Amino acid sequence: MNDSSSLNQLYQEVIMDHSQEPSNFGPLEAVDAVAEGYNPVCGDRIRVELRVGKDDSHDLEMVGIQGEACSICMASASMMTERCSGHSIDDSLKSIASFRALLQGESCGSFLSDLSDDLMALEGVKRFPARIKCALLPWMALKDAIDQLPEKR
Ligand code: ZN
């Protein structure tokens, strides 16, 4: 029991660190796509901005977030920007699917490599169904923003 409670504590610290000082928070200088997510149950509002690479490589050069949200939502958004900035769109879509699977309790080992250790800290959220939407909100907004990008050439 001690092991699992100290693990929970560690996870809570990871979540608090990210929510208090979210990465990539604030407007981007140049924006190729924007989407917003709103969770009326909790009041979370997250705006996701994307900038793609200029060399037609279809990388997400930068993912930025703005808004006001609870600690779970903000931490999830912060980790998402770290996971997806500088990665390809395909990679990011995989991470979105994997994170969704993680929270919806699908046990399948293959997706774990798509997620960072920090993101795994959010796995505990799945025990609180009302908060799953908080954690997923920024990822759904990222998906909406990606969907607005022009088709791959
Ligand atoms: Zn929330």
C-alpha cells in the first residue's frame, strides 16, 4: 500500500508541476490552425494553436495552449504540447489515439511507446469518470486543429 500511495503522490506532483507552470502557454507568433475546447461540466476552456514546419515536412513545429482550466486539464494540455511540438502530424495523431485509449482503460501494450512518462501519470484519472473529459479536452482540440490543416501533399 505504501508503494502505491507514494506513486500516487509522485503522479500528483507531476500533475501539479505541469498545471502551475504549463509548457508552451501563450499565443504563437504564427498560427496555421486553431481550435478550442470547452467542457461545461468543469468550466475548462482550452485554445490550441498549431504551427507547421515550413519545409512541407508536415511536422507540427509548435503546439501552443491558452485558456483557463482545472489542474488535470491544464496538466494534460501542457504535456500534450511537449509530446507533439516538433513531431510529425502522424505521430501526434497516434499519441491522441493512444492517450484516449489509456484513459478509456483499453489495455494494449503497443500504445505506451507513443506516450511520455509524464502522460502516464494521468492514467489514474480513469478512475474518476467525470475527470476523463478534463484530461481529454486539449487532445480533442488538437485533433480539431489538425483536421483544419490542408491535406498532405
Ligand atoms: Zn476540468
